[in-house]
Amino acid sequence: MKMKINTLMASLVVASASLLGSMNAWADEWFVLSTQTLNAANPSATIKSEGGRWDKDVKKVKVSAEGADVEISNLVLEWDNRKDDSMPNLGVIKSGGETAAADAPGRKGRLLGVQVQYKILGGAKTATLKVWGYD
């Protein structure tokens, strides 16, 4: 009887450890919240977060550029039920590069969207800006 209990306990410990390991691998990864094509003729854009309410809950946010270098003169993170974060003079994001990650307010925040004032460099007509969330 004692042998059966020990075997059962060992099986439970192994199952719990594997479940916790798979849950840890499932969480905490970067994902694209939204993508917007920027046009050189426009100086600003509003990028809304895609997905449902839970998809927008993030711990950190970063922005990446593709297709051309983009100079960001102002970036505003619009949070739900929190004060918006304004980040002036972020500088140039090289094509294929990204900004440093910014922490969400509190442990997690719901990002509604991003307002960006920009200039596309190098004579390019368009660039793609991606907003990334970390959860």
C-alpha cells in the first residue's frame, strides 16, 4: 500500500513539474500588437492595437521599423484606464531595428494604441512600423 502511495506521489510531482514547465514556456514572449504602413507624405499616424481585451494586456512595449529608417519625434502610448506615456525624441529606428522596451504602468497594462510623429529617411516613400507587446 505504501509503495502505491509513493508511486502515485512521484507521478503527481512529475506531472506538476512538466505542466509548470510548459506554462512557463507558453508565457512571456514578444508578439505583434499591430502593424501600420507609414507614408512619407504624412507626418503622423495613429496605430490601434489589434485583438480582444486580453490580447492587449502587456508587460512591456517596443516599436520596430521595416523597409526604411524612421525618425520618431514623438511617440505616445495610449493606455486603458491609465495615463498615456509620451516619449519625445526617440531618434532614428534603422530598418530592421527596434526601440528599447518600455514598461507598462503597473504589473500589466492594456495598450489601446500608439500615436506617432515621424519622418521617413533616405528618400523612401513608405515604411512599416510594428508595435510589439511582451506578455
